[in-house]
Amino acid sequence: MSEISKEQVKHVAHLARLAITDEEVETMTKQLGDIINYATLLNELDTEDVKPTTHVLDLKNVMRKDEPRKWIEKEDALKNAPDVKDGQFRVPSILE
């Protein structure tokens, strides 16, 4: 791939709404060029026998099964509520 130019760096900075100085343009031109060159090196790797993956680690769901189980009784749940009406939590109205 061809080297990245200062004009390209300025254009990308403009698209990203970044104000960069001429010194930063010089630095970013070199850094982005190094990144692009490294990515080009990766194209030389033999990946013929490598399976495509979405993640480098083998992830498994570690959550428990969603099974019904006994919880506290309704009266116990409402015991500490500041305001109860007809067996339900009563909260301040947010709509007029």
C-alpha cells in the first residue's frame, strides 16, 4: 500500500472534527503509516487452515438455568415498603 500523505491525515482529522497542529500532522502521518505497514505485513501470514472466529477465546454461557424457584412471600416483600395500597407498592405519580 502506498504511504499516507499529510493531506490525507488533515482530511481525516477534518472529517473527525479534530483540530490538529502541523506538528501533530507530522507525527500522525508517521504513526498511521507505521500502522498501515504493519497491517500489510499481516496479509503475508498463512491463514489457510485457520477457522474464522468471532472471538479469540472459546466463550461459554456461565449463567445458571432460568428455572422458577420459591421467593419471599408477597407480605414479606411489602413489609418494608414506605407506602402500600391494595397489596401493591405505591409510588409517587410521575404523570399529570
